[in-house]
Amino acid sequence: MAFMKSLRIVLIGLAVAGVAQAQAQAQTLPRIAPRLAAPNPAIRQVDPLALLQSRLMRLEHRVNALQSTIDKTQPALTFQCVGATTSQNSVGVAEDCIPYACAPIDGRCRVTAKTSADCAVGFYWTEGGSCIPPGGG
């Protein structure tokens, strides 16, 4: 979900930058009139700003559709610690966290250790962020 929000922000940022660039170019480029041929009413002039806005709207629609599909097909999992070294998700699948401890804040197994409290009982913290058994094995 956070990825989709980040993607949306990046796409909007790119579109805004493109709109600003198109506006700057429209103000600085001289208008060139046709020399020989009379204007053809069948040929439509393209407004770069309108084109970018249209593309942005289509991209936002696609992002929203993708987010909706993800929300429908992927249930939100929650995690909880069911022991000092066991994490369980909302579907009921448990994971053994050893050599690390389960993080009570989000209920997931830790993957690195900042202190010895992040290690399972009987394991020791190293400055490299690992938890090792007695004897360093």
C-alpha cells in the first residue's frame, strides 16, 4: 500500500514537472506560421498542456484501478507476537523468529538486532546487528 502511494506521488510529480516544462516551452518558443499551405481544418492542433493533463488523468485512473484490485485480492495481514520468539499473522500462519525476538510493536520477527533485547533468549547480540548462539556459531 505504501508502494502504491509512493508510485502515485512520483507519477504526479513527473506530470507536474512535465506540465511546468510544457508551459515554459510554450512561453519561450516563437509561433511559426505555415508558409505555403493554408491551414487544414481536418488537422487538429495539439495543446501540450492539455495532452499532459489527459495523460495524468489516465495514469491516476490506472493507479486507482490497480490499488482497488490489490485491495480486493490481497487481504490486509496483521501480525502479533504469540511468544517471545514467535510471530503469527491474521490468517493463523506462525513463524519462528529464532535467533531474533518477535517485535511487539508490529508483531513481526526482527531481522536485525540493535541491542541484545532484540535477540531471543540464549542468543547474543553482535555489533554487526546479528544474534548468535553462545560460542559464536
